[in-house]
Amino acid sequence: MGEVTANVENTVRGWISAGEYGPGARLPSERQLAAELSAGRTTVRLVLARLAAEGLIRSEHGRGYFVCEQSR
């Protein structure tokens, strides 16, 4: 995992664990995350897919990514 990818993942995990985005909260769009974290959208998509596979967040087609209830 590259430095940018690790930074994106750690930042999103940090937001969730700190309660900045609580259960059920919608995360910023891929485009917003990419701009805010100085990363490419492909990197952001990779991280979001990884977090979704772990059950930390979920994807809703056409709506975005949401924090799962059991994340706390």
C-alpha cells in the first residue's frame, strides 16, 4: 500500500472512530474526498471498497457511502 493510499485510509478510519461520521452518516463523495485528501479518485475508490469489505461502511448505489451501524 502506498503512502497516499495509507493516508486516505487512516484519515477516513480516524473520522469514523472519532465520531465525526457516526453510524448511518453519509461520507463525502469520492470527488470531495479526493480533493480534500489530495488523492486520485481511483485511490479513494480502492480505500472505500476495502472499508466496505470490512463492514465499516456500506455502499448504496447512486447514493454514496454510509457508516455502518456496528462501527462503534
